[in-house]
Amino acid sequence: MIKVLWQDFIKGIWRENPTLVLLLGMCPTLALTSKAINGVGMGVATTVVLLGSNVVISLVKNLIPNRVRIPIYIVVIATFVTLVDRTMQAYAPESLYNALGIFIPLIVVNCIVLGRAEAFAAKNGVVRSFFDGLGMGLGFTLSLTVLGCIREFLSTGGVFDIILVPGWNFMLPGLAPGGFILLGVLLAFMNVLNERKAVKSGKLYIPPQGMDCKHCRICFIDKEE
């Protein structure tokens, strides 16, 4: 059981990282990572919502009619997003809360959160769903933080508002085009590492499946009914 829980946790950090492997949550990834602290704040907020929604949906999955499961998932997710939003407004630094802005409420429709509810929490027990949410949330947080650190350092010469290279000023990494370029570099780096690992073990590297449009059934619920 411990091995299974460990696999549920660790897959979100590397093998099925929501940002760098599954390419989910691209809007906050590109919009908020001009500074490292924004990536941490968004990642932590999403992790809390993931944990709460995964646990609750896993608990009530057998009570939810199949036809209305997606609206109910969204209601559960929206409840936790509201709690996170009110908590951050009360206790988080005002600059961070203002920087995250509309992206906190938009966690309600974040495909990472809804995707884990549909693909995992609705099919597994509470403990496994908890570790799945924790791993996916931590993987999302780490990817946003790493990208934020790189973009902030290349644009201002500092990290977490601590200047490491005085006088450095390069606008491109902090702008949208720079975000696209650096994200592409990170994705290429991940693919190279995964392919080399697969080659060493004598296997063919196949990206994780099950979270893309080909495997998602949300759009076909009415037809299935």
C-alpha cells in the first residue's frame, strides 16, 4: 500500500507533471511566472484546492448521479476556491494577492483540478486521492516556481525580489514571448531527460495519456446518456 501511495504522489512531480508533461494550466503558468513568488502563491492555492476537492469527491463519488457529476465536481471545487480566495485576501501579502488577481477564482475551471477529480478521485479511495492531489499540486507548484525563478532572474537579476546581479535589466523574459520561449526550453529539457531514461532501460518513451482531449469524456456525457 505504501508503494502505491508513493507512486500516486511522485508521478505528479515528474512523470505526469501537470505543466511540463501534461501541458495543463498553461494560462496561470505563462501569465503569473514573471516573478517566482507569484508561482509559489498560485501553486500553493491550487494545491489546497486539489487536496480538498479530491478528498471530498472521493468520499461522495458513489452518491453522485453520473449525469450531473461534472456540475457537482465544479460546485465542490468552487467551494474550496472561495475558501482559499478569502483566506489569501485576509492573510496573504496584498501585493501577492493583487498579482494573482482573477487567476485565483479561475482555479474553479482549471483543467488540472477538474481533470484529477474526473480521472482519479472519482475512481479511487480517499487516501489515494489525497496523495494524488498532493503530488499533482506540488508538481504544479515546483514547475511554476522554477519557471518564475528563471524568468525573474533573467529579467531583473534577482529571485524572490532579492537582487543577485545589481544593474541587470532584460525585459524579454518577463514578457509573454519570453515566457513562451523559456517554457519551451523547459519542455524540451524534460523530454530529453525522459527519452534518455527510457533508452537506458531499453524502452520506448511514450508521454502519459489519459488527460488529453482524446481520452476525456466530458464533452460526450449527454450522448452517453
